[in-house]
Amino acid sequence: MAGQELDWTPEHIVKRRETYYAASQRAFVPYRTPQIFARGEGQYLWDEKGKKYIDLLAMNVCISVGHANPTVNSAVQEQMSQLQHCTTMFYHPVPAHFAEELAARMPKGHDWVVHFVNSGTEAVDLALVMAQMHTQNIDMLALRNAYHGATIGAQSLTGIGGFRHNIPLLGGIHHVANPDPYRGVFGDDTEAYLAEIDRTIQYSTSGKLAGLIVEPILGYGGIVEAPAGFLKAATEKVRAHGGVLIVDEVQSGFGRTGDSFWAFEAHGVVPEIIVMAKGIGNGFPLGAVVAQRHVAESLASKFSFHTYGASPVSCAAGRAVLQVIDEENLQENAAKVGAKLKNALVKLHQKHEIIGDIRGRGLMLAIELVKDRKTKVPATDITTDIFEKTREHGLVVSKSGANRNVLRMVPPLCLRENDIDAVADALEKCFAGY
């Protein structure tokens, strides 16, 4: 068995997966029939039959600088030829340099330190422990409709029922309404969302907080950006009760929003803790918690060990990602190309009543589908049909949101302006008749 030649026959791939994958891993399937990918280059993918697609999902936002990026590949190959793994028990220059380079991307005037992990979920769990240890408080605030991961800690912080198993989750987690101008319980009334934070603290906590965790732009929740003023005011409330701000930049970081390297920078706040993963390694397993030193020192009494955390191979990929973002001006590209793509989506909205809302920033965009623009009833079934058509017309997107009625677009940052006409044409065909 070991070393046998790969079998690319679709029915055999499906059979092996169905036979040997656990149910928990088999469940993550977006399309009605399996999608098999064989190759990627830049912003494009090819399936096993040679059909080409424009990748607007970036393998769940992991491919930040493009599939098979030559700079990333070269850095990884060079490191692998020297040393494939070095546990953090021992010292190696690649993770140390990468930590320095990440710290340099943080707001100036603060002392930043880095803890490398293997994924965003692990980073969220570590950030939660760090906040609770630093403050010596338990109660945490999180947003409804936010996604932070699937482990016990991250799942407890996640505010979407579809990701919360019917098991005892962590105590001390309190979900407040996410400020959503389109679909939120308080509409576009930012002060009402802030008032709910006050009520939650008053009625559901001891009055002492460990912190607040937020995605500046909800990712899986449907690309919903926190309105101006909310994050700063919410942070002030949390700090007044002893807590810290944790910002989850797993999906929104590394220049994706175009305006800034980190999405939180658009909100005039400096978090105590920042969680990052996905695009950090362009597909290599890597995540990080970047924290202000005085907060991170709360864990000094006991080590937190992640077997593959600070892998020199993954960190070599991470260093190359930063290099490519700078050399190819990908943050600026995200702003420019994202604006053109959003304009194409706005035109689509003007023509098709099924589209209720277009939103997002940079290369983090979404189309929300509704049965009626006034009632805003989610068009879940139609979303599924149109989602299937995007595949037929050579696009890879995501079907997201608590109601599964949002088409999410988070392509590699190397998507180009000359791709947008093809994307717009394909989407027009998908929405024809609606």
C-alpha cells in the first residue's frame, strides 16, 4: 500500500474518502457532487480533467499570494533541503527572523511578541488562555455570527449554531449582537449595539471581564464589517471592566482589505492580542498569536507547547509571503482590484432583485441573496442553485453565512484587473433569470 501510485480516477478518490475519512471530516463538502483539483497557479485552479477556474476562495482564504508562488516555493524547498523540522525546544534563525518581521508590522510604540502555532483555531485558544491569565478574569464577550474555530475553546467563542456541537462548551462566554447594518437586530444603530454590551456586562457577568474577541470583518459570517466607531467604543467598555481586546485577523489580515495591512487599523484601536493564520503561510500550516509583551508574560510560568509551532519550513513560507506582498504591491492590488470587482457586483445588484446586499472591502467581498428586498428573507435554496452554477461557469466561491445565503469572495491577492471582466461575465450567467 505505502508508496503506491496515486489513483486520479474520480470515483476511486470519492470511494477512498468515503471509506477512510471520519464522518466529521467527510461533512465539509460544498458542492452537490465532489470537486477535485489537480493544479493551481496564481489566481487560477485546474481540475483533474483540465478545466480552468478563477479562484475566488483562495482555498478558504489560505492562498494569499497565489497558488504555487515561486518565491514561496523556493523558500520552502531551500529550508526543506536543510532541516525539515526543529522543535521550539531548540533554536533556529528562520522563526526568530519571522517573529521580528511580524512584530514590525504591528502598530508602533508597543512592545510586541509572537507565539507561533499551527492554525487559527489553536491561535484563538491560546489567545483566550492568555487573556484570562493576564486579567485573572473569566468572562469573555464575543459576537454572534462570528466564526473563530472548531476546538472547544474556539467553538465556544463562535457565534454560529452550525459550528457548535451539542456538548458542554466553555463557561463564561457571552455573545452580543454583531453590528450588522443590513441584517442586524438593531439595524444600523451603532449605539444600540454598544448599549447591549453594557447590558450583557451588567446582567450576564460578574462585572469583571477577560476580554472581547472580534473579527473586524466577519469572514464566514458573511463579510460584515464593524461600523465606524463601534470597535473603539466597545474596546473602551471592555477595558473599563478589566478586559483586553483580541482581534481575529485570520481572514482579514495580510493586506486583504487593501486600505491597511490589518483590518483593525481602520478602526483606530490597538489590540492587546492579535490572532492570525490562513494567509500567513500561503497554504502551509501556520498560525500566530501576536501580543503586547506585558500581556503575553502572563503565561511565563508554564510553557505552551505546539509540536509543529514555529516550524522552520512553515516560517520560511511565512517570510516569503511578507516578501511577495511587498515586492508585488499586493496590498495596493487588493484595494485596486477589489474596487473593480465590487463595482461589478454593484452592477449585478442593480439588475437582479434576488441580490439584497453587496458589501466588503478590498478583496473581501460578498453577495447576500434574499427572496424579497424588503423582508430580507434569506434565499437559501436559490443561493445553493447559483452557487452550483458558479462552478459550472469556472468560478470558485464560498457559500457562507448563518443562513447559507451569502456568496463570499476572498481570492488570492494576486487577482488582476483583467480577471474581473471574466468574473463579471460568469456571474451574470449564473444570475440570469433571477
